[in-house]
Amino acid sequence: MGCKPAALENDVVAEGVLFSVEHRLEDGRTGGFTRLNISTAVPGRNGSWNVDAYGRLTRDFLIITRPQRPELGPRAIPTHRLVDIQFGDGGIKTVNESQPAAAQ
């Protein structure tokens, strides 16, 4: 038996490419990631940039997959920890996660 999210198709609120996500961490700070290749653009200034991610938002979880990192498997963030989510590619059609950050 494999790992399968409990969400049903009709439970999906939004789905698509993720531009940025900010969520509360266990210690009260926030962290997240952005599609931009600019380190200072990371939500909460704590997390990752230049991230290629796809999300499915349900009533209970944001389920994130990383097309360029399939070995990671899906990540589920409970909705009560979400601060901000922005879907869309932001005009960035392709992301090369191994590319260094752009000059600030």
C-alpha cells in the first residue's frame, strides 16, 4: 500500500505552479520558498529561492511536489500553518534549481 493523500478531487481548492509559499514553523518564525532566483525574495527571509514547485491546496493541506526533485516525494503543510500562497509562474517559464542566485 503506497502513500496517497486523503484529499478527494472535489476537495481541491486551488492547484498549479507555485510562485511563493510562506508558512509558520514550529518555533513561531515563518519560512518558505519562491520561484524567483533572488535570495532576498524568500518569504519571511527564511527558506529557499529558485524553487520549481507544484501545489494542490485542499481544505486541510497544501501538498507540494518538486518536479526537478522527485526523490523528495510530496510535502504536506497543514493549512493552519499557511501565511501566504501565490500560485502562478510569475512570468518565469523555466527554473533551473542548480543555477546560482542572481546578483542583488
